[in-house]
Amino acid sequence: MRKADSLRQWLTAFLPDLKTHPDRLHIWVEGGQIGTRKSRTLSFAYAYTLKVGIWEFAGDADTIMVPMLAWIEKEQPQLLHRSDSQPFGFEAELLDSEASDIVISIELTEPVLVLPREDGSGYDVQHPLEPDYSGGFGDGGATFTEVLAGADAVFPDPGS
């Protein structure tokens, strides 16, 4: 499943604390299902809840949520178009006045194309990219990815 690794890399890139303490980031899958239909191909889709645990997080929750939304915009953009306007859920345990354990739950799907080779020698497996929904926030609206491009302005260094 490609998206779990993609999210790990994304969060590590945007949350400096996870670079220093990679053991504080845990990602696992719950409730996985395989979806398929009787057809001429062996193609299928993964459907699962991806759980993201960030332990002993000592920062503003916004510094997690904005990168999460930007990743969703890139990897599972249809979640930003849900009728309930809730692309993911989270829970937090407040450990003390400075640190929390945070668990995020995201319902994901990953299509997998299984295509026979033209020469009949077997199959090729492909993981297609998600459709591009850019511009989905109306005329000229900002995207979460654009916000991250100016991350220093959005999330100033707490030491300054």
C-alpha cells in the first residue's frame, strides 16, 4: 500500500520533530478490505483506515493538521469534497501542559490495475495516481499545498 509510506515521508518532511525523533511517528492500517468486480482483469482496490499516531507531540495541532490536509489534497482529494466536510478524524490524549499523543484516522482507497502483458508473459501491476481536483475550492482559492509552500510564514519558528 503506497499511501502509508507516502504519508510517512510527507509528515517527516513537514514536521521537524519527526526528523529528530522518528520513533514518535507510527502508521498502521485497520479494517482493510479488497474491492473487486468480476471482469476481464484482475484489477482491484484497497480500502482501509490509515491510522497515524504521533506520540509526545509538543506543538500546536495546526502544524500537524495543515500538512495532513495538504497530503490529502494530493493523495485522496475526494475526501475534501465529502458532503459532511470532514476529511478525517482524530483523537488526542493530553499528556501534560506541553505534550499530547495524537491519533489520526483517514479512510483511504488505492486502486490497483492488473494488466496482462501484450506478449502473454504475465501481468503488470500499476498504482495509478489520484485524479486532479485542483481548483476544487472555487475561483482562485488557495490550496493546502500552496499554504505549505509558505510554511515558514504560516508556522513561525517557536524560538523567534
